[in-house]
Amino acid sequence: MGTSLLIKNGLLVSSDGLRRADILIEGERTVHVGQVGQAERVAQVIDADGWLVLPGLIDVHVHLRQPGGEHKEDFYTGTCAALAGGVTTVFAMPNTAPAITDAETFERALALAERNAVCDYGLFLGATRHNATLKRGHPDLRECGLKIYMGSSTGDLLVEDFAAQYEHFAHYPPERVIAVHAEHEPAVRYFEAQGLRRPPICAELEVARAVALADYCRRRLHVCHISTRREVEIIAEAKARGVPVTCEFTPHHLFLTEETARARKDALGDLLPASLFEMNPPLRSRQDVDALWAGLAIADCIATDHAPHTLAEKRSANPPMGVPGLETMLPLLLTAAHAGKLRLEDIARLCCEGPARVYNIAGKGRIAPGFDADLILVDPEAEWVIGDKPLFTKCNWTPFMGWPMRGAIRRAFVRGRLAFDDGRIIVERGCGKLARNW
Ligand code: DOR
Ligand code: ZN
């Protein structure tokens, strides 16, 4: 029993409350939670007195840029950033170069993840106008879900017309998750021609369409990055009617508004180009942001949409959209919890249990016997400032630079193994594994 580990005296966080308990881990799994007492046969004991213990976070929306965007991020740097942010499982988006749209590109991306990731991962398959029946020929493809870009964003994935969208909703296995980037492309183009960037109606139109498709086809749908009050209402109404729909909110849509981004830009001038606050869908008004906070109960997940781009790209005349988020999501949420804006229980629900439920991830998202020992230790009292230590993300910036934080991630364990220890990644490339779902 040389691989056993006992974490004593921590305050365990789950959606139904906080409790002081010990956690006994053998190999990759948690085997006991409760009072463990004196265990002589345990190889290692960690005293977590004064610390919170959470299940490792599961971020179901990240862009790790491999293959083709390695100058922005790769599976190694992106998963290092994940661990530093308390995230022990990431689901990677398929808008790479080339995009992940068939068995060949999928297997190639999987091989890259296997060789480089330091936390566990899933990989999305990307929808195109022509691959709606791909799963028939490849039922064993191990993708975590299908991502449909119903509106355009970074990369060349786009399925904007009704017929092509419908084919995917009709053919993809109904119990598996279709995740959508829902912005109505004709509206996006129309407003762009007027010099307006993706006003709320773009997202609202397409979210309504995605929900109608899921309802009509009686199939699972997950709506990414909900950003407006009206979208919250659409999702709430759909859920109340029993449509099998789930959704995620992002940290940037919760913590930034179009006004705060503008004010920071005015204060800091060219030090921070406006594009550091630009993503798809864009930041919204204070009223929309308030509606997200008020509607947190209908959210199933908080996911980062970690979308790193280099500063040089962001400073260019035609900057790409997106912001990194892996290292700042949990600190922002802990700080908000400290301020009473949400409860620690909500963090466990939205960042651990919810993602595992939405994507049917086996053995993750909770601290319980039989579950993977993906755990993080958090010092809830630590005070620090974002940017006061180097970031792990290759792009090396964040829109939250200079924000004071309360609560810091001290350790991250992936399947029983200490992977992040007080600011350092101490595991080798390739120790991450494909998370099992279906
Ligand atoms: O802002 C965004 N950036 N939104 C997306 O949908 C894609 C992402 C990216 O890949 O850069
Ligand atoms: Zn995204």
C-alpha cells in the first residue's frame, strides 16, 4: 500500500454543504471520506487544517490551440495553467488548425494531448456542413461531445444554415451532448456592416433556435457562454418545459461589463488595448451581468472559454477575439464567495458537479469513495494580486491584471498524484489521461 495518501482536517466543499473530514486515497481513487484516525499503513499524510478541499474543477470549455496555434498555447502550457487554477480536467475545443472534424484529425489531437497534457482532458469533435453522419462510421470515436459553431468565431468552423444545423441535431446520438456557440450569423454580419459588434440580439436569436432544435429533435443540448438577460429567460423557460438543455456562464461575462472594460481602457490607455476585453460573445451591459448573477440557479456550469491569443496579436489592427481564463476563474469565484456574492457550495455545483453531470463524466466532480482523487487544497484567507506572479498560460496576460484576490490554490492532485505544489508543476508531460464519458 505504498501509494496511499491521507488528507486530514480539511474543510470539504460540495454542493450540499461544508464538512470537516479526512480523505483516504489509494492509488488513483478516493476510498474513504470521514474520520480516518491514525492510519499507520498510510504512506503520506497531509494536514489540511485551515484549508478548503474541493473536487478538482472541470472546465468544459477551453481552447488549447493544438494543433496549429502553438505560439498561443499548447496542451502542456494550457494544462499547466489549468492546474495552477485548480482545474484538473479540461475539455478542449475543436477550432484548431486544422479543425478537429473527422477521425484522423481527432486521433492526431488525441496523440498530442496524450504526450503533453498534465491534467485530464476530453476533446470535442467539431461540426462542419458535411460531417453530420460521421458517428455512424466511427461510433467508437472517444470525443466528449460535438461542438457546433452556429455563428462564426476564431477558426473556420461554421454551420450557420438551418438545414446543416438540423442534420447534426437529428443525427448526433441523442443522449450525447451537442455544445453550441449560438450567435446568429446573418445578424452578426448585418450589425458588423453598421460598425456594431454582436449586440445581444445575435446571441438571443440563435440560442432560441438551438433550443427549438433540441426540443423538436428531443436531444441533449448544451449552450455555451450565456451572456444576456434574455438568454437566461429562454433557457429557464426551456428547462421548465422539460427540454433537455443545459448551459454555462463564463467568468468574464460574470465579472466584467462593457462599461468596466471601457473604463479600464480609458485609465490605462495603450498599455491595455481594448481588444484585451473583447471576445465572442462580447461583454454586456450592467443589466445583463446582473441578470446572470440573479440567474445563477439556472446555470449548470461555469466554464472559462479560455481563449489565449498573444499580446502582439491582440495589439494588431485586426485582433482575434478571446481571453484566457484558466488561472483566474477559481480565484475570482473564491473572492466573490468571500464578498458574499455566491456560496462556496455554488462553486462546487457549478465548477465540479455540474460539468460532470452535464457531460456524464465517470468518476469525477465529487470527493467520494470510488471517485478519482482529483482534489485541490485552497487557502481561503490568502490575499494576493493577479499578475503578482507569472502566469502559466503561454499568452501571459489576463484581463483581470491587478485585481486583488482573496483565496489561493496551494495544491492540486490529479488521480491521487500531487501535480501542482505551491506555485510549481511537479509532474511530467503526458501524465494527463482522457476523461471517460460514454
Ligand atoms: O472569443 C472567443 N474566442 N470566442 C470563441 O468562440 C472562440 C474563441 C477562440 O477560439 O479564440
Ligand atoms: Zn470557446
